[in-house]
Amino acid sequence: SYDGFTVPVDATGSGEVTDISFTAHIYVYEKGTNNPISGAKVSISGGNGFGSGTTDGSGLAKITVSNCKLPENYNEIYLKIEITKSGYNKFVDEEGIKIVRI
């Protein structure tokens, strides 16, 4: 089962879908303490789209991702989430966000 963030795209047929845009709210917490991490860089990429932002004092980054594409004959694609901050291990989720044809 998929436990990430899902972006539904209302598209009939199997043709390419372009100009998919959305805003993701990503919270970043320290493992073990669950304290929010401020100042972490969060980027989302894939499907021809990209967005990035920095977490605030509550650990939240609001990231707008624009111009994603769902290729012809694909019912879903995955976007990668990367989180970096000096003093912390880099976090990467290759399938952090799923765009789904509905």
C-alpha cells in the first residue's frame, strides 16, 4: 500500500496530461525527539516538474510544484522528495508523491 501524498488527476483516456500543478505541505521533524526542524530545504522533483522551499519554525514547507506531466499510457507517476539541512542526514523518498489518473 502507498502511504505518501497523492495528487489525483481527472483525465479520461490514456493521453498525456500536462500542466499539472499542486501545493504540497511537507512537515519535517527530528527523528527520536519529533521536534520540528526549521530552515531545512525541501525539494520535490519528477514528472517534468519541480518545486522547493524552506521549513518554518513549525517544520512546515509549503511547496508549489508546477508543470508536471503524466505521460501517455501511464496511470501514475512518482515524484521524489529531498530534504537537506546542515548537521542532519539527507532524507530522500523516491516515491514521496504519486500523481494518479482517475
